[in-house]
Amino acid sequence: SVSTSPVTVTTSGTTPTESFTTTSGTTSSNFTTVTGTTTTTEILSPGSTSTSWPTETSSAPGESWWLCECIKAICIEDDIVQVVPIICDPPPKPACANGLSPVQVLDEDGCCWHWECDCYCTGWGDPHYMTFDGLYYSYQGNCTYVLVEEIYKKVDNFGVYIDNYHCDTRDVVSCPRTLIVRHETQEVRIATVKPNTLQVEVTVNKQAVSLPYKKFGLSIYESGINRVVEIPELKMNVTYNGLSFSIRMPYSLFGNNTHGQCGTCNNNTADDCMLPNGNIAENCETMADHWQVVDPSKPQCSPGLIPTKVPSTTPMQPCKESSICKLLLGSVFEPCHGFVQPEKYYAACVFDSCVLPNLDLECSSLQTYAAICADQSVCIDWRNHTDGVCSYKCPSDKEYRACGPIKEITCKSSQQNETSTKHVEGCFCPNGTMLYDSGVDVCVKTCGCVGVDKIPREFGEKFTVDCQDCICLEGENGIVCEPHECPKQNKTSCDGEGFYEVNEVNSEDSCCPIVTCKCNTSLCTTKAPKCTLGFEVHSHIPSGQCCPVYQCVPKRVCVHQNAEFLPNSSVFVDKCQNCFCTDKVNISNQLNIISCEHIPCNIYCDPGYELQPVKGECCGRCVQTKCVIHTGNNFDLILSPGEFKNDPYNNCTIYSCVNIHNQLISSTSEITCPAFSEKSCKPGTITFLPNGCCKTCAPLDSPALCAVHQRKDFILYKGCRSVDRVVMTECEGTCGTFSLYSAEANSMDHSCSCCRESRTSVREVELKCPTGHSISHKYIYVESCSCQETECGSSQSSELQSTEENDKASTLNRIKRAISLTSK
């Protein structure tokens, strides 16, 4: 306010002629009228120096101008100037309908001020609203709504909107999700990242932005836990933190010119529930539903729909109030009770704790009330009293303060202390540090430089970042960098198959890679060979090389018929052998040796049987080749096919064996002797018949039985003849022959025998030849003769025919020899 002490105006050659005082409202003015006839007028006030102004510029009567702050000069007429010092008296403080303290607002002349009730609307929880004029209501809509728009459009494309959604499983209550601010060409959206948290993200015209953001007369910045959208031209700001929002607008620009869910800002709650058509609804819950806007993401919403039921602001059933809500009425918030009444926030808190007991939404009521208290310069540190339910965690480099500065001091901002008495809760730099810049969230002890690596640097400090050699300089440019220089390296040659050059990180200097040789076996041209069965590929890389050297080495297995066998495992060679793979190695082929044993076979056969091989089988089979005849004296007689034998104990019993169609058939024949009386024979004539069984009387002139007969004769051989006659022998005599019926064979059984040599020897004689020389000749000499069995054949049997022919030939030979002896 301006001093109200008298002002003395002194002019050259004049004296004050008239002095009077007038009062208008809360402003009073002292007028002094002077007349001047000189070119300079001096206006003096206590303690001031004289001020002069030229009078060459004429002023019309009634025209005024400011001599200095709150002192106005008015041209009366001619050279008469009226000097009016503005004296302000403090106006009476009004009561605001919203319960907040009024604010001082300068008059248009800039000298005096008056009180105004700012338009302040807030919302929180699920959600609860406090209109510009302080009317409290709850509304559980699920659409996007107008919070505030101008009734008479003065600002292009201006408005604040909120996107609510059902935040419980029963779709009963709603929570704020996105706050939307439109101003001319820009649309700001502050959206909740995670439901019921203080995590939000900011977009401008659907593009994410980093804070602080300032463009086209709109700025967005962080203030504690809040994101603030500020429009300096309109002297308004909008805050949102995910759980609550607030809208502050000056009454001088928006008084009586707002509508929407925040109501009409005129310090009168009677018209806060105004509908879009200007009518007043019965309650604000009904009004709120009419402020829907078209939202493509919510096709179920349509502006102008009438709600199906009137929402209730009280819980559907009584419940026990939360202990956290009691804090609002208790000693924790008591310092603020004299500035802002807590009852409406307490009711909202109880409602949230009853309807959504598991979401901790009651914290938003305490948070909103504390924020309004801080706006009234009353700081409440309340979160520590909620037993951790409403706790707030800060990053490790920040500390929580319930009452921090609205705009934190930074190295880039003014170093003067903040004069505002308003506070905001949030995370701030610890004592002894300050924020480097509003756009660089780094706390520093001394203001130097902070680059992209977010590491504080002191002035003059040299460092390397992103392979740039930098230095922190005091001045506007700050960090100055130039490319990092690397020392020269010796050229590395990566000769040899499989090697290639690679840049490795240098542990001493990460910006200067080291060129080294690396091995990549895929670059090798030598391929692994294909080894034969029983061998496998082994490879090794010689020292100093990259590509492997291959060789086939034995696997220490046996190989048989394109298969490998491990030692001590069985190997099938054929079914007649048991084979297994041994540990022994064949030196010539480096394979293990297969050892085999023939399957054991029975090599014994009973008498009359012979072991004969069988095709397709490992062991032979005992096959009967002779007849086995069991005699009456428990004696086994073995006969070959075609063989006849007498019973060793009875010459009248004859056994025989024949082969008929590969079947061996044995037969037994008994010789029946004719009646015989030894008395009928002459003495010395009793003899056996040729069968050796029956006795008979031998006639004196009967031919002798089979015996050796000697004769002498020359031996002729190839024209040579013996010198003398040589004694030669031959077999002559009779032998028995019979034909009997065999019951066993069910056919006639034949027995034939002839007189043949039974024992012979070889003798030697000298022959004289016509040429006069001699030769030695060997001939057979018969020692003894006997009747020997021979086969009896029929005309159909080729074997018997050949036997008969042989017998005939033998008989003819004997007749021929007898004729030749007779002639000689």
C-alpha cells in the first residue's frame, strides 16, 4: 500500500491554492491543484528529490499521466495540473463459499489490491468432487466427462476433462484414470500407469513428452507428487497425481463463466448442479451424468443419456469406519481444521473404506485434504500415522517431505529462497544438495555439470563419456567434448586358415578396442573324413592353429557283416558257432578279434548206426546203416544189407539183412533138416550138408566139398613163359543153396553160396622171353577155400543179373582152364 502521509507539491512561483481528500471504495486520494507559469514544476514529497518535466508537450484538459508509482498527474486547464497520490486502505476479507482463504488481487491500476475467491475444484477417490464453490458430491460414472468449460467461449479450444472407469469387480464405484487439458492447439493427457497409484505418464497431442515441457503458452512440470499443467496467460493450473486432481482458475477471468462437473464459479453453491441446457438439477450426481463427451474408446457412452438410477453418496450398508479416516478428525490434522473443514473429506474416506476396503482408496481423501491444507500454508505430516498403509517411497537419491517447495530450487534457477508459503508433498533432494535442473533429475552438492550419463561433474573436471573427451566448464555451454583419441596399435596379421580379425574391448580404455585374432572353425575348408566301420574320427588342433586335424582311430570294437560289436558282447556268425568279441586286437586291421566255438554235438551212435551230416543243421544225425538183430541168446548181431550170418550157437538159424527202398529189413530163417539116421551111412561117410546144419551120408564118388586143388602148369605173360611148370592152386567143390519163406519179410528168402578163395598169398617166378632176357612175374597162390555167401537175384534186379553174369564168367573161365589142362 502507498504511504498516506501528506504530499507537498512545490512549484516555482506558485503556492498551493486548494487541498481536499475523496474516498472511493477502499481507495482514497489526496488531490493537490497547482498553477504554473514557468517551464518547470517540481513535486516534492518527504524524503524525495525534485523531479522536473518539460512543458513543451501540451496536454488537453482532463488528460492524465503517471508521474511515478501510484502518483497520477491530471491536466485541469491551461497550466493547472492536479497531482493525485493513490492511497490504499486494506479492504475487508470476505468468506469464500468453498471454505478456502481468499487471495489478494491487484487492481487494474497496479497500485491497490482487492480480495477474490479463486475457482478451486478438486476430485479424489472413487471419485468424490468438490465444486468451485465447495459443494461436495460423489459420482460413479464410467465415461469421459467435462470438468470445466467456458459458458461464453473466450479462449480457443479450452476445457478440462476426466476419464473415469469402474475400479471394482462389481462395477459399482469409479476411479479417475486420465485427466485431459485442452488449450488452443494442444491436448495434454495425464494418465495413470497403474490403477490406484501415484504413477502417471504425460502425453501432448498423443506423443509422450519429458518434463518440464513448455510450448505455445502451456507448461507442464513436476511439483512434488503432482504433475502440473500451467497456462500463465490464463493464470490457471491443473494438477493430477493418479489419485486426485485439482483445478485452480482466477475469478477475475472465469467468474460466472464456467460449467461442467466442477460447477459454476460464482461463490454460490445454488447453481453448481447446472445442466448443459442451463437448468439446475436436483443434485449434482444427476447433473454429472449429463456432462459426458464423445470418447471413441468408450462406445457405450453417449452424451445426454439420463442415468438409470440416482447414485448414492452413502454406503449401501453400514460399516465400521477405518482407523485411517479417524485421523482427519483427530489431532494429526487439527492444525488445519481452522482453515479447511474436514467433514466432507471424512465422509468420502468412510465411503471409500466401506465400498472398496481392499484398495486403500481412503488414502486419497487424506492426501487431498493435506494438499488443500498445504495450499493454505498449513503443513501436515500425516503418512507416518497410517501404519504403512499410505506410505510413499522415494528413489534412493531423494527423501520424502510432507511440505516441500512447489518448485524446487535448481542450479539453473534463482538461488534466492522461495518466498511462497504454500507447500507440496513429494520427493526432494536431501539437505546439502539441490536439483541440478528441472529437466535433469540429479541431486548435486555443488553446481557443476551433468551430462547424459547423469553423473555430477565439478567445474574443471575432465572425464570421458561415450568415447568423447570432455571437460566441465563454467558457463552456458557447460560440457565441452571432442572425440577420444586412441593410441596407435601394432598391425595384427591374422594369417592361417580359420583366423579372422576382431575388435575386443580394452579393459584399460573401453573406447579404444584391441584388434585380436579369433578362430572360427566354420571358415576351415578341411572336412572330417568318413571312417570305415570300426573306426571313428578324432580331431585335435595343433598348437598355434585354428583348424583341426582329423584322423580315423579304431573304436576297439569287433566288426562283422557291417555291424559293430563291443568287447565281451556276443556276435552271430552262424547258428553252428558260439562267437563273442574279445579284447584282443588284430594288429593288421586294428579291429578286435572275434572268437568262435562250435556248438557241442553228440558224436556217439548205437551199433548199426552211423553219424551222417544233415543239410541245414549244425550236428550230424545217427542214421541206421545196418540191421540190428537181437538173437535168442541175448546176443546182438550186426548185419550189413545183403549179409547172411548163422546163429553162433545154432547153425540152423540164419539171419539176413536187406535194403528195400532205403529201409533196412532183417529176417530170421530156420533150416529144417531132412530125416537122417547115422546107421544108414557107411562108416566114414557122415558129413554135413553145405548149409552146415544138416547131416547126411556122403557118397564115395561124390565130388568133394569146397577145397584147394593143386596143378602144375607153365605161366605165360606177354609172350614170356616160365622155364618150368609152376604149382598153381584153385578152389573147387560144392556149396549149399536154398530158397525159404520168411515170415518176417513176408516173402521168399534166398541163400546162395559159392566155393571161393578165403586166403591167398603172392608168389614170384622168373619168365624167359623170346628176346632172350628174363623178367620177374608175381602171381596169386590160393592157400585155402571156403563156401562164401553171395546174393541171389532175379531177372528184374540188375544187381542180381550182374552177379549171375559174373558167376557165369567165372564158370566159363574154369571150364576153359580145365580144357587146356586136359589137352596138355
